[in-house]
Amino acid sequence: MHAHCSILCITPPHILREIARNGTPAQQEVAQRTLLTSASLQAKRSSMGGRLAASLRAIVVGGKDRTVYDAKNGTSLPGVKVRGEGDPASLDPAVNEAYDGSGITYDLYLNAFGRNSIDNNGLKLNSTVHYQKGYDNAFWDGEQMVYGDGDEDLPVSERLFNRFTKSLDVIAHELTHGVTQYEANLNYFAQPGALNESMSDVFGSLVKQYQRAQIADAADWIIGEGLFTENVNGVGIRSMKAPGTAYDDPVLGKDPQPGHMRDYVNTIEDNGGVHINSGIPNHAFYVVARELGGFAWEKAGAIWYKALTDKLQSTSSFTDAANLTFQAATELYGSGSLEEQAVKTGWTEVGIDIGVPSENEGCFTSVMRAIGFIK
């Protein structure tokens, strides 16, 4: 594992900033506190650097091994153990959702891709629920999952977020940040960072589809389904099928995700737009899955998994991802195959041509070196 591993949160900062601008005083306070907490976690994480590798290696086991802890609205991690592998269900729904969600994620990776947990070496799946009070986020911290309870303390009429364990694709999205950490280790900045986010959306959606036994055409392709309360005009935080349409709300603003390179957002906020521009590779994957039909994890997922684990590197751009997923399709299914053509179609639909060298990699590499992401 490499030294740079950010605290990777599910709620995009642009949503929280909109709430901090447009919400009621109580909503503004929750959003501002969530933003501050995430920023302080990032700083703490950076100072820890590469020292996490040894502790991670120390907690690997043989097979599925889940433990859920309760932070009891504090910030000490992991908290008090409340459920271990094989223990009966808790009376607390958040505990059961964290336990079941990590188990379903483990099952998808094992059964579809032959992967043994996050690190492919039986890493224990530790989760902490009830982190802080009114924390509108969930995150993978490099070692474990952490979930906030959303706005449960606000009046019903002001609640925007449900508890974060309620959404299976959120759980799987965050755990997939761990898989990426152990594999391509995509730098969390600009296009590599947007690919990092996109990989989590891809496999987060696949876990939900796997749990529901849904074929690609039947899936909703929404990330964060069930996360918003009825007070929000939105279906989730992102749509892979139609980026930019997940929500349009007076308090949260409008979903800013592009679905094509012509609308790529150049920004220094959110680590160079990692939660915004991920809509482009997200939509490419959706098109590939749609073209191939059937269960999306079987072919489209296999291609993306091979690219993530065997081909992508920390500084890979969108063009690199297009070329490398195409290579993966060729290796898995043969030159001239339908699968290869589907990958080409997917990337073409978002404005990226297969076989074109990456123009951006040199620029990204120099920028990331300048800000200390790479040496």
C-alpha cells in the first residue's frame, strides 16, 4: 500500500456546500459541521502517511470476517464492538445494515471475481456506526468503514439525509475504495481521482444489482438510492445512466455531473472535481453494460475488474482507462469480440476514442507531483 490514501467520503462536498448556503439554520449547521469533520479527518489521515500498512497486514484472516462497532455518537474509532461474524442480528438497524452490506460486497467480489475481501487476502471487514451526531457522511479511512446517522436529530420536516447504512450501494462504493487502494491506487486528484470515484460507483452499483439478481436493463444505476429523505427532490447522489439528473433541489442544488468530455468540469475544488467528472467514466461503463446485456458483473464488471487490478496505474487518465479496459476486453474475450466492441462503444459515447494516446497524463503527473501526491 502507498503512503497517500485520502479519507474517502460518499457525500460530495458540493452538496454540503449548497446546504450550508441554502438550508435552514439547522441544516446549515449540520452541513458545516460535516464539512469541518471531513477536512480534519483528511489532515489527520495525511499526517499518518504510510504507517497504516503494518496495522492493516496484522488483521487479515481466512475468509469473511465482519465486526460492527458503535461509536455512540463520538469520534473514537473503532468504538464498542456490538456484532461479530455469525452473531445474531442486532435490535439496531444500522448495525445490521453495516453487517449485511459488507457481507454482500464480500460475496460479489468473491463469487464474481474470485477476490478474498478488500485486499484479496482476507482483510477483516470492520465497520463503525453512529459516528458523531448529525454526520451527513460515510467514509473508508484506509482501514475500515465509518457511517454517520444523517439528520436524525433534526425535525422531520428538515431532514435531508437518512442514515448512511441504509443504502447498499453506498456501503459497496466505500468498500471499493479499499479495493482500489490495494490495486491501481489511483491518485485522488483530477482524472485519476475521478476514476477512483467511478470505480467505487461501478462496483457499488454491481453489488446492489447482484443482491437483487438484476440484469443491466432492470437496474436503476443510481448511487445513494434511499439516502435522501422525502424532503429532497432527487433519487440519489449520482446517476450512471444519466449523469446530471440525480437531483435538482432548492437546498442541495442541481446535480453537476457531466456525462461527456465536452462538458468536463475544470475546477480546483473537490480535489479537481473527483465527484463531478466521475460521471463520464460512470456513463461509459453503463453503456458497456447496456450493450452486453445480462448480469452486468459477468462481463462488463469482469473487464473493469481486470483493468483495475492488472492495468490501471496511480496516474491513469480517462483516455488510459478507455485503452486499458479495451485491452482487458481483448484479453478476456478476444480480438473483434462483441465485448471489445461494447467497450469501444461505451467510451465513444462519452467522447473518448480508443487507441488515442493520453494527452493529459504528463500534465496530471506534473500537477500531482507539485502538490505532493506523487514523488
